[in-house]
Amino acid sequence: MVHLGPIAHELDEETIGLFPSSLLGLTPQGWLRQWDHSGLVSPRSWSRASEFLPRVDALFVSDEDISGEAGTLRSQLLLAQVAVVTQGAKGATVHTKGASHHVPAPRAKAVDPTGAGDVFAAAFLVRLAETQNPLEACRFANAAASLSVEKAGLASVPVRSEIENLVGTVP
């Protein structure tokens, strides 16, 4: 299992091809950003998305990632085996096999959202590897991310039993 998550173009897209036998997750945020001479960050389109997305087992993007200039990626989501668009407290939408399914998130009292997307992606990949079911993986990942926003720092990463307890309460 491999999760690639470039932040500032520090990974070349060719890195995707280095893991042909792995369950490959991708959060392409860093390939959807550009910086101007003063350091101001703005969205940009990922020009090579159609070349690399078919090699990705699970793509993770947020609503924000695919709006504006980066919005061209929205039309390419189905190139990945599974594409997940996270929507914060609203949950996430899973796109797979030509269908889209919204999966609501459990209610959470947000303290610090930092890292929630990374927690979501890691939990999704773990559960997808276990079940081969993207919707089940999304329910599990939503629970993990919901728990993670309720604390700050490393203490925000939930343990499996916490996630399983919360998933049991989600409709």
C-alpha cells in the first residue's frame, strides 16, 4: 500500500509508476497548486492527469482541489479506479465504476482540521485493502477523519477501536 501526497511539486508524476504491485493512493494537491514570485499560492490544472490517473487505485481530492483553475480535474475523476471527493463535515462522494455515491460524515466538534485529509486517505486505503469495498472504506475513513478533527496535533490520530466504535453508530 502506497499513498503519494505531493505538497509542492517535490514528487515527479513518474513516481506513480514505481509501485505497479501496490494498492496506490494519490492525493495530488501539490500538482494542483502554483506559486507566484511573492509566494502567493493559487490553483492550477494538472496537465498530465489523464496520463497518470488510470494507474491510480484511489484518488483523493477535496471540493476545493477541483474548483477554479484546477477544476479541469473534475472531468477526469473516473480515470482512477476509485475517486473520492472529500467535503469536510458533509462527508465525501465516491466515484467508481461509473457511479457516484455520497457518504455522510458523522457529526464532530471540530477543534483542528489539520491533517484530517491525510487521516481520511490512510484509513480509506487500509479499509479498501481489507474489504475491496469503496463505500465501506469511505464510511470508515469519514469516521477516522471526524475523530481526528476533534483533537489537535498527533493526539488527533484515532486508534482503530475508536473508528470502529464510531462506524457502528453511523447510519
